[in-house]
Amino acid sequence: MITWRRLTEDDFPLLISWLEQPHVARWWNHETSVEAVRRDFGPAVRGEEPSEELLAHLDGTPMGLLQRCRLADYPEYLLEVAALVDVPAGAMTIDYLIGEPQLVGRGLGPRMIRSAVQAIWDVHPGAPCVLVPVSAANRASWRALEKAGMRRVAEGELEPDNPVDGRAHYLYRVDRP
């Protein structure tokens, strides 16, 4: 069973170890110094910014990270996404990773995404849908979204997380049941 809890500063060493894993580093392209992780994740952990940082646990053991937020809380990003597809008021987005290398390729990505979407329906009753942009080059990620029941609704150019990737992205959507 996948469960969720808020990320804390005590989790930063674990998060750093995940961000350093080659399968994560390739797509997240994140600095892994303590200072960088504090700078980039600390404000959300302390409630100073609206994104929610959650640890995913598989049978009680940490397995991954989920970031979720309302697109409207990040106006520049909203404009970028809205150039590709209509974004309903209250729409949310997620970003995710499975940190433990031994858990990759075992079908947990779609399970984690389904669980994350259900948690959004439970915790954010005003969210009409979840929209997820993903690099067109990240086949494993967009396949996980499809296996989780999301549908591709647009293709277009967005700023990549990793500069080595092109701007080509797919946009996936699931609507509140």
C-alpha cells in the first residue's frame, strides 16, 4: 500500500540520496548539495510557498517524492501550460520520482500516480483535474501516466527540467470522477 506524509527537513539526506541516483538525476537535474536542497525544498516544507512536498511510502518504507500544487499558484508556469491547453480554474499538477533504484521498473510508478491523484481528489475538493507536463523524451514517465489512467491531451514546447532535453513535451490530464 502507498501512503503519504509531508516532507520534512529531516528527510533532506534521503532526498539528496535519491536526487543523486542516475535514474533520477537524468530527469530532475537538481543540485544535490545540502544548501541547494534547503534552498529549493525548504520554503515548501516550511509552508512559505504553496507547493506540497510529500514522501511516498510503500508498506511503510520511503520510496519516492511527490510535488503537487495548483497551477494558478505559479503564474509563469500556468501561462506556459495554458499556451498548450485550456487550464480550468483549480487545476493541479504533480511531479514525482521513485528514489529507490531497486523499485524502478516494477510497476510502482503508475500505482504511485494513481494514489497521488486519489489523494488530490480527497484533499483538494476544488480541483477539477490534474494536468501533468512531461518531457517527450521521458518515455518511462509518460508511459507511467498512461498506465495510471491519464490521457495525452496536448503536445508542445515547454522549458525542460534538464537543458540536455529539447523543449518537446506531452501534456497529460485526468478529470475528477
